[in-house]
Amino acid sequence: MLKVIGIGSPFGDDRVGLLLIDALCQAEKLQPYLDSELELLAIDRPGAGLLSLFEGAENVIIIDAVVSGADLGQLHRWSDSVAIENCDPFLSSHGFGLAQALTLGQQLGLLPEQLLILGVEIESHESDAGFSAALKQQLPGLTDQLIDEVCGRLT
């Protein structure tokens, strides 16, 4: 089972992970795989609860917002344990954030066999800002990239 987990909050550009999961749910190319080989989850700031979502999955893709100063909409990739341990400054913080949850999962042996973290570059994660028009324009291209990634892992 492949699980794709979009993480975010309902505020500002930080919701990009949630919006991308919504787009993947609508993608015709993924419909044959839903419920049998593919599970798509949109989660609002899960903290350590993220680890329980890995249950039953050998392969997990996490999508979250990133603020690193790169170009808006750039897709960052982390897939090895060293990269995961060093990604804390880049991934958006939700209290007990993604990096902390993954580090805990690594220490407890709870990470899936295959884990890919995809960070989508946003301008800021200010909670009072709306979703930026510039990032909204990037969503179709990002969705296409994610569909290709998911299909590559399903075949």
C-alpha cells in the first residue's frame, strides 16, 4: 500500500499539501488505484500522530510546505535518514513538527520501508494571509509532478 499524506493547516500557503491531496483525489489517472493500492490523506498538523498514519504502508510520500528561500513552487525531495534529520529548518513548523515526528519515528523504528518527503516552496506561512495567487498558478504543474511520482511507485 502506498500512502500519500498531505500535511498543512487551513491557513495561507501552508495549506498547499492539503490542496494537492484534493487535486490527487480528483486525478482520473489515480482512480483505479484508490482504496486498493493507494490511500490519499489530507491531515491538519498531525504532530507525533503522523506516525500512526504509517501503519499498513510500506511506501509513504509526505507533502508539506517549505520556506527555504528557493523559487516559489519548487519541489524539494528528502528520502534518506540523514536528509530527514537535517530538514528541520526547511519544513513548516506546526508545534511538534514534521522533522521531530520523523526523528521520533526513526528512533522507535516506526518509519515505513520507503519514505519520500516532498516539500513545496511557499513564500511564507503567515496564518492570516490567504492562499497566494502565484502559488495557485503552480498547482496544476505540481499536481502533474505528483501524479507521475505516485504512478511510478505503483507500477
